Amino acid sequence: MARQMLIDTYGRVATDLRVSLTDRCNLRCTYCMPEEGLSWLAKPDLLTDEEIVRLVRVAVTALGVTEVRFTGGEPLLRPGLVGIVQECAALEPRPQLSLTTNGIGLGRTAAALKEAGLDRVNVSLDTLRPEVFKTLTRRDRHKDVLAGLAAAHEAGLTPVKVNSVLMPGHNADEAPDLLAWAVAHDYELRFIEQMPLDAQHGWKREGMITAGDILASLRTRFTLTEEEAGERGSAPAERWLVDGGPHRVGVIGSVTRPFCAACDRTRLTADGQIRTCLFASEETDLRAALRSGAPDEELARIWRQAMWGKKAGSGLDDPAFLQPQRPMSAIGG
């Protein structure tokens, strides 16, 4: 099948595929879901391992995707994860493979994932304080995340990136401590502005800790030098050298400093829907076509058509932004 690109009407080309493997999670982060959890997807609604691999193959071999990131929910809860990674690593051309995780299961899986072909990981960790972690996640698993990070680094899943969200009243003062810790452990830290991802719709723009706030806090302890023009490319994070380098810190200002004009992402939800944006209110069903026997060429056509209709922006920079109603845990970050 001839390769074509996932291009939209604004000239953006999607080469980065985010694949949600499950909507389930073993944490209950206050900015993501309610304490009691959500109504999880029924197993028949989830894509099978074979269906995921097939759709990734279509994306890579027919649509120009060069990077694949597995997300959730919590992707380490997917029983067939190692096999999925192994099959995707065998594709030609081989895509770059990464994983976004809360890190709890990495201690026992990092080595196997590296052997299967995973290139690197992003681990979510918002605090260095166990008691704050317990408050934010409603689980007492801080030490397991630290162990998972260490295991990922030892396995060579590098650069190990750490994603942190700062929230007023919890960890707002921790930015300098988190960066000092990341530099000491050779992790690459990324701060992410809190986004409206909570199913209980508790997010408020007022009082949120902005990218500007984070940078001001970091500069009380570190000298930050913005990276050279052009180095960022389509990456969502603005990056700075820390005290002259070589370590870097990134800030993803999704709300106050949106990067939609350079977006190169396409998303596949856990139940087989195409999302052109994390905050899109529309989806395109690939699962139905897949299960009705559609050939790869037809799946690619549906995908291209969906991406052609991608909107100019996420809408997050609009004060009147309304959150999408679909739970975000099945869509992936």
C-alpha cells in the first residue's frame, strides 16, 4: 500500500500517534477522575491486541507515522503490552516507541519493555513528598513510582522524562525542588499546566499555576537559557538549559501558551476512535470498519479523512472553553 500523509487543511502533518491501551488506572488523581473511579469500558468495546497492532501498522506503513506513544488510563495495566510493543518494534519502517505511565508497575516491567523494543518512557510524578502524593492520587504508592523511575533508567529507557503538574494548595512550591531532584537523577523534567481533564469538571482557569508562574519559581534557584530557535520543532514543551546545561527542563503551557499551530499528533482511543485533538468533541469510528472486514486501504482512507477535518486549535485559550463530556482516561495524554 502506497504511503500517504495525515495532513489537515492547515498544512499540518500528523506523524506522532498516541494510542490509549486502556481507560483503567490504579491511581485516582484529583485532577483526572473521581475517587470512586469511572464507568470503565466493557472488554468487547476495547480494541484487541491484534487490532491495535494492525492499526499501528496502517499508521506507520501507509500514513507516515514515525512515532508511537502508548498511553492510558495506565498502559501498564494492559496484559498484552509487552507483546504489542514487540510487534510494533518489528514494523518497517520502525517507529520510535514510547510509553506514558504513572510508573507504579515499571519496577517489574522496565527490562522486559526495553527488550521488546520500547525506546523511552514518560513518568508522571507531581511531588517529592509522599504525603502530598497520597493526597493528590488517593493512593500510597510514592515509593513505587520512584522505584519505577530508577528501573526505567537502569534498563536504558532514556531519556527518562518526568511529567509534573503543579496545583494550588498542594505542590505549588515544589518546582525548584523537583528540578534539583531530576537533575541529580538524570531525568528530564517537564512541567505541564493543569488542563481540564477531570471527569468531575472541577477545573477552573482562575488560580491555575501558569507556565509563567513555573518559570518564575524555577529562576529563584536556577539560571535558565532558552534553547536555540528551531530546536523545539513540533514538540509541545518549550525547553531551557539548566545552569548552562547539559540538563534541560521543559514547560508545556497548553492553556496559556498553546502550540496548536505546530501540532503533529493523531490519537487512537482505547475503543478504536480517531481523535484529531485531545480536546476534540468529535470522533471517527475505526473499530466498526475494522470489525466489519474493511481492508487496510479503507482504514487508511477513513483516517486521512478524519485528520483532514482537524480544527485550527484546541480552544483552551478561549475563556469560554467547555470541557468535552467523554472521560479522558480512554483518550490518552
